Amino acid sequence: MLKRNRLAEGVGLVAGVAALAMGGVAVGLELERRVISKRIDRNTEDEVAELFSLHTPKIPVTTPDGVVLHAEVEPGRATDLTVVFVHGYALNMDCWHFQRLHLRGKVRQVFYDQRSHGRSGRSAPDHCRLPQLADDLAQVLDEVVGDGPVVLVGHSMGGMTIMRLAQTRPEWFGSRIRGVALFHTAAGEMADHSPIKAIPGRAFARIAEPLMASLNRIPELVERSRRAGSDLGYVVTRRMAFGSEVPPSYVEFVSEMLAQTPLEVVSDFYPAFNQLDEYAALKTISKLPSLVLGGEEDMITPVDHTARIMEQMPNAEARRLKDCGHLGMIEHHAVFDQALDDLLVRVRDRLD
């Protein structure tokens, strides 16, 4: 039993929680020292289910390597532009629930699950890299969005995907793409970051990959342990995702998204972030109306990364939010919704 408990803790570290890095990057965290002596009070299942409820019919997008991406379109009264949302690692399109609800019926919105995430098909591991994610986004723009003007909104790994697209297709930024929002993301130096204060970043990266590889060899036991450790997962998710007290339903919502992401997917994507260098994209993006938001309590992509992006995008509307963790678009959704409204106004002011 002791061995199983230790395994459950390891699984909680790698698969259940720190999958939040880059929107959820994989491994490691800082557990608060607390004893879980009873089940944590939760809101009703109906409240959590409501957070997963906003969906429209699937639009399949089949990539050249055969992965079928799951995309959805929310029609809106305003047809002058389309807002495309790109989620982070280990999450799915449901993470945009509050923004989707806020803009529903007002403006055309496009959502899709990144490869190997959510309702999209599984990818070969060697395609789980930012260049491929940027190609996927380009294909969604071509096949689902069409030729009209676009605002791109990315969280964490989704923001990195947008930055990579700006490097591979810079001619789209200013012509086809008219505005960009980057939430809780980084343009580089992720290999130097560790969510565990006692472990240096590069040492953390060396530990994480072999640990995930080992756990991948016992997938059935891992999944059983993840389910058994639900209370621990709840505590860790709240600690890692949020910087303030939030309703229990928000924590359950995020926990469920993480639980839906297989550990193999976490492992497939993890090496990509050690190679992250997207600073060259910021010059291209900064020519557009843009928005940069980061959280002072973000343990996954610390606010220092937001500051570095802000330095190279001086014309962007930029904010560092207090009492805000990695998932500010859930935790402080009213602030993020208003910031998006303001961005759309600025974009429309510059439409030809």
C-alpha cells in the first residue's frame, strides 16, 4: 500500500496536475503540506457539467498526417471578423467556456482541440511539436475560418502556437490576421523554469522526461492511481491553476479536463517546450492590435515571461493581474472578457 501511495503521488505530480504547464505542461509542482482528512466539499455535478456544455456540431479537419482535428463554430450577429481560440497543453476547447459564453451570438467564434487533446485524434509523438501545431492552426484557418479577418486568442501552448505561426506565415499578420491575444504564455526560456522551487529548471527537465517514460510503461496502474488520488488531485489542481479562492466547481472543471488527457500525450509534448524560442515572432505580432495578460501567481508560465513579451511588444495592451494563477480566463473571466471586448473594438477601428 505504501508503494501504491507513493506511485499515486508521482502520478499526481506528473499526470494529474502539472500537466498544467504551458496550458498545461507536464511535470512537477509545489504541493502544499496539508493532510487531507476528509473529502473536499464540491459543488453539484450539474454545476460542473454546465461548464462543459457549450458545443456546436463537429467540423472535422483532417491533417496531412491523418489526424482528425475537432473544430466547432459559434455563429454571431457580427460577421466582420472571426475570433479563433487556441487552447493550451493538457486542456481542450472547454477551457474557453466563459469567453465562449460571453461572446456567444455577438461575433463568429471558432474553437478546435489541438492534436491528441480533447475530441481530436491522436498524433504520432514526433509531430507533437510547435511547427506542426502552427500548421494545424493554419489548416483550421483555411478550412473552417475562411478568408475573412481573424483575431487569434491563445492560452499558454496556444499562445506559443500563434507565435510559431507568425514565424512561418508572417505575411498573414496584418492582412488576414488583424489582432492577437496572448494569455499566460512564454516565448522562450521554459527549460530554465521549474514549478518546484527546490529543483532548478534544467534539473527538473532532466527528471521529468524519464519519470514520464517510466510511468508510461504501466498505463493501467497509472490510470487507477489517478482515479484513486482524486482528492489529492483536487488540492494540487487548485494550487497550481489558480491564484485566489475560486468556486470548487472551477477546480473540478479543470481537474476533469486534465484527467481526460492521457499521460502518453503529456509525455509526447513535453520535449517541445525545452526548445522554445519564439521571440522573433513578437516583432510581427506587435504590428497588430494586441493583448498580453499574465498572472502574478502563475506557477507554470511565471509572470516574468509575460514581462519579457511586454518588453518586445510595447504597443500591446498588457496587464499583470494580481491574485491570478495560470488559468486566469477561468479564475478572473470577467476581466479577460472585458479585455477581449476592448481588443475587438481596436481591431474593428483598423479594419479596411
